[in-house]
Amino acid sequence: MSLGYAKAQRQNATDAERRLWSALRGHRLAGLKFKRQQPVDRYIVDFICFEHRLIVEVDGGQHGPHTDAERTAYLEAQGFRVLRFWNPEVLTRLDDVLATIVAAVDDPGFRREP
């Protein structure tokens, strides 16, 4: 995926993505460095912490279970852990979402399915 497309995605973020980014940016969450809308091979991921090989995806109605499963499997095969949250979950339970992200960093064996 191109960097230009990733940049366009950053400018067209959903409300849930903007809210989560506000909590993640600038090392605000437990000192973790996240980037948003980053290309990883053929995909652009919503948020990524390269240091911990952790990807956080925020899913809305445009996502489908088959596509997401294929994407997650590919990213995990590249050595990343993938956390997925639904838009409403981010918008209404942000503290729980952030706690889940920190738990994933603290426990490399942590696994979460939406």
C-alpha cells in the first residue's frame, strides 16, 4: 500500500479512530509509541506499536469477518499481534479498550477476539 493512501486515511478517520488516536498519540498510553494508518506490506493498519509488534484495528460496518480473518492471519504470520475493537466499543468503553491494549503489551501471550 502507498504512503499517499495511508495519509489520506489519516485525514478521513472515523470518530472512533480519532478518539482512540487522541488517547494513544504522543506516548500518552503507558509511554507506548503508536503510529496510525501505517502500511504493513499489502495492508494499512489503523494503529501500530512497532516496539511491541502490536496492531490495533478499529472496525466498523465496512469490515467483514472473512476479510478481517484473512488480514489478521497475514499480519500474525508476519509476527504481529492484532487487537480488534468495534467502533461502538471505542466510543462507549474507551477505558476498557485502553486497558486491553496495555494488557496485551504486558502479556505477550495475550489474545483478544472481538
